[in-house]
Amino acid sequence: MTLLLTHGAGSSCESHLLKALDLALTATGVTVIRFNLPYRDIRPTGPPRYGDDVTARAAIRRRAEQADRPVIAGGHSYGGRQTSILAAEDPSLLDGLFLLAYPLHPPRKPDQPRTSHFAALRTPALFIHGDRDPFGSAEEMHAALELISARKQIMLLERAGHELTNHGPSMAAGIITAFHEFFG
């Protein structure tokens, strides 16, 4: 099994969260490929700009087409969102989605949902979400997942925010267990 894992909007593939998950999942036999989205290689800091969404999805597609199957893909926040949009556009590309702190809406702007593609998702999806995430409450996440007809599951992390780094090794162990139970 191959896991393609990418980063949030202001981060890189060297984030603490992605490195910890890479180490833990690799130890269980998963081939993990962490990578930067193209805009991060061009600009070492700052969020994506106009047009970066298209190049991000193209980079994810290239990695998925080159990876050994089954291919699970996702990432933290923006990286997971772009991966899920790609999966909605091409349901045959990926075997699963691993979405960490999915940015359901901008903070304090629940009237701007980022779920228009959810109804088109046919790829099994595991969401890992903090119950203190300003990008979507637990209740909002549960409601949004009802839009997805594919097999899906949410793992809520208590006292965790958007960075999902509040619990250390015990949190990583729980995520690894959930990953293997969901993706088998």
C-alpha cells in the first residue's frame, strides 16, 4: 500500500505532523511518499495563490499514476482538500482518501463551505479532525460527511485544533490504528 501525503497551505512536507505520521506508518509497512506541492517548491513560505490549485492537483495526479497500488492519498488541510477534489474529478485514480483536518470552511465563515465536490466523491475517505478546529466543528463535519455516498469515517481528536499536534505519540498511535482499520 502506498500513501501519498502532502501539506497544508502554509506548511511543507516537512511539517511535524506529516513527518510523525510518515515514521509511524512506515514502521507498519506502508510506503509513505511525502511531497511538496509545486507552489511550495517555488515559494518557501506563504499560502497558495491563484492558479496553484490546478498545479497542486496535477502534481498529486502524477504521483498517484506513478505509485504502486493500492494508492491512498491525502494530506493536511489544503493538501487533503486538493486531493479530495481530484478524487471527485477522477474516481478511478485513488483507492482511498486520508484527510487530516479537512478545511470545511474558512475560520468563522461557515457560510463559505468547501464541500461542493463531496457529492461526487466515490473514493473511501477517512477524516481525522480535531474537535477544536476553527475550520469546521465536529457537528459541521458530521453533517458535511452526509453529502458523501462513498464509505467514510471520521476520527475526532479531543482537545485538538487544526494542527492536530496536541497529543503527541498517543495521538499518532490512534491515527495509525484508525488508518489500518479503515484501509485494511
